Amino acid sequence: MTGAEPFDIAVIGAGMAGSSLAAECAPHARVLLIEAEDTPGYHTTGRSAAFWEEAYGGPSVYPLTAASGRFLREGGFLAPRGAMTIGGAADRARIEGLVEQFTALGVDIRLLGRAGIAQRVPGLKPAWQWGTWLPNCSDIDVGALHAHYLALGRQAGTIVRVRARVEALEQHGADWRIAWVGGAARAPLVVNAAGAWADSVAELAGAAPLGIRPLRRTIAQLRVVPAPPADLPLTFGVDGDFYFKPQAGRLWVSPHDETPDVARDVAPEEFDVALAIDRIGQVADWTVEAVERRWAGLRSFAPDRLPVYGFDSRREGFFWFAGQGGFGIQTAPAAARLGAQLLLGRPRDAMTERLDAACYSPARFGP
Ligand SMILES: Cc1cc2nc3c(=O)[nH]c(=O)nc-3n(C[C@H](O)[C@H](O)[C@H](O)COP(=O)(O)OP(=O)(O)OC[C@H]3O[C@@H](n4cnc5c(N)ncnc54)[C@H](O)[C@@H]3O)c2cc1C
């Protein structure tokens, strides 16, 4: 393989997933991190709502979120926010059910009545009567976390190639040949951290796609009157039809859309922005004065909505690190540590010892 630089591991995709995994592997292996765009983080990683919320993603994602918390807190990546899921009088049993379910897992989650939720969301309409309260929910400094992992990787020798969309993956003996326009490398291990493109990268490698589907999600930044208080909690509707949080005197609102899409540089649809404005109008007495920004990103899910970490059952040396859905930032530290341990055959440590890797393995989809 002339002209193909040798590495131990080639990681495809330099979003949060690929960058964090590369950084965890770099002290132990010669790592190449390959990114199609000019800038790592251009796609889903750069478009998140930036929160760490223990109940988000459900009970099987919770261990990854919880295991990441200490690293994020001690690294200075979190700022207190608090979260609520609110509902009407008829939703009391569902909200109590959430409190029970996540209390049993060890989450600090409490039941709030009307007074508790109205105190936290000024102008809350009377129909909203019950809520959960998660005091530990935090904002994440996504840019700082991503930059941290990129820097850590580079310090340990990771080579980062941008503007390098991998177009061919071929096995030659023990090595993969990884080719992009203008370059090539070889490595015995290839990591598929390509986000919304994960299934198509698998197809390049001759591996069976796992059905990882990109679903579009929209956020609108609204100027509202009165301005949201800085300590407004991240607030979800119990029907899963909106969430909002404050951002420097503005409101970030999502209609919680999950529209099937294709891997691309996705843009928001006017309909979804209008939906966000309509939903916020049903929650509180705020006047929307302007839509200042809007964006959309692709959240990529495996069929069971759990992430996929592990070796492909058929293609030797091909490792999945995909399907991070709507929780790929808040789970990144523990996911990357676990991913590196599985990839390199290294022992578990304090961060990962309680994680059940089998529940995230691609083997769960069959051979
Ligand atoms: C609106 C929205 C809000 C969200 N809010 C949160 C939140 O509050 N908290 C949270 O934890 N998560 C949140 N998420 C989810 C989180 O952003 C994702 O789980 C995470 O960013 C996924 O990271 P990734 O590296 O897998 O994907 P990406 O960031 O998309 O990275 C994949 C990279 O692979 C590259 N690539 C693809 N194909 C190739 C190829 N052939 N060759 C080279 N490179 C390639 C792409 O260019 C891309 O840069 C949110 C997502 C959205 C859309």
C-alpha cells in the first residue's frame, strides 16, 4: 500500500464522538482522526442544546450520563441549570411515574405541584399543574469539551485530517486501507464515528448497516417579553412536544421534532420554527418579539434508540461508535472511555466499571 501512512487506529468523524474516542486512545496507540468538513464539530455536535440531564434518553442511557457527570463537573464543563418536565392536572400519574422510575435508579428527582413549577417559570399558564424537578441538570460548555478532547488527542500524537471525506475502505491482510480525495492511510482498526453517516460508512467497509436513522431536530432562539430569567430551568412538556431553556437573555425553544431525514447539512423548516413559537405560546404568557436564530441538527438513532459501541460481528477491525441520538454530549466522557477500553482490550476503570457494554454492543442486532 504505497503512499498510505500507517496508524494503529483510524477514526472516521471528528464530532464529539470521534474526537473524544481518539483522545482516549491516543496515549496507547497511533491515532488518525479523519473529518470530511473544514471544521470538526460542524454537524450535530455544533448544533446541540447543550444540557446534561440524567433522565434524558431513558433508563439505559442513564448509566452513561451518570458516569460522565463527575468528569464534566470536575473539568469545569457544567453550569447549574435544573430541569423540569411539566404537565396538566390529568398528567399527575405520569409525572409521579417518572419520579418513581428515576428515583429507583438513583437520580435526584422530585415531584412539584403548581406552586413549585409556577415559581420556576414566571408567567406559566394555569393549565400546567405538575412537574418533576431535577436539581442536578446542568448546561454543558460543548465547545470547550470538544476542544478539550481535540487538544488532548493532539498532545498525545493524534493526527487530525480535515476536508478528508473517506470514500473507500478496503481490507488488505491485517490492515484497512482508508482513502479520501488527496490522501490515504492504513490501520488495522477503523472506528465508525460518522454520526448521521454511520450506516453509509459501514457500507463502504462492506459491513451490514444497522438501521441508524438521522432524525431532524430544530431549535429557535426567540426574543421574548418579559425576558426569561437566567435561572429558568430546562423545561420539557410531558407529551414530548417542546422544551426550552434560557440563553443569555433569550429563549431557546425546540418543538421536539423528530423528522426522518437523510445525512446532510440539514437546515430548519419554517413549519418547525412556527411550531416552536406556537408551543411556547401554550406554556407561558410571553410575547415573542423576534426569531433571532434558528438551526436544525440530525440526531442519529439505532432501532432501539441506544448507542452502538463495539466491533462489527463480520468485518474484522471495524468498530462502531455511533447512534449517539440526543445524548451524545452528556454521555461523551464515559462513552469514549468505554469505547477505548473495548477497542484496545484494556481493563475497565472507576468511570466505566458499572457500565453494561453488552447493552450497547452491535451484536444485539444479530450476526
Ligand atoms: C438540536 C439538537 C440538540 C441536542 N441537544 C443535546 C444536548 O443537550 N445534550 C446532549 O448530550 N446531546 C444533544 N444532542 C445530541 C448530540 O449533539 C449528538 O449526540 C452528538 O453531537 C453526536 O456526535 P457525533 O460525533 O456522533 O456526530 P457529529 O457531530 O455529526 O460528527 C460526525 C462527523 O462525522 C463526519 N463524517 C461523516 N462521514 C464522514 C466520512 N465519510 N469521512 C470523514 N468524516 C465523515 C461528519 O462530517 C461529522 O463531522 C442534540 C442534537 C441536536 C441536533
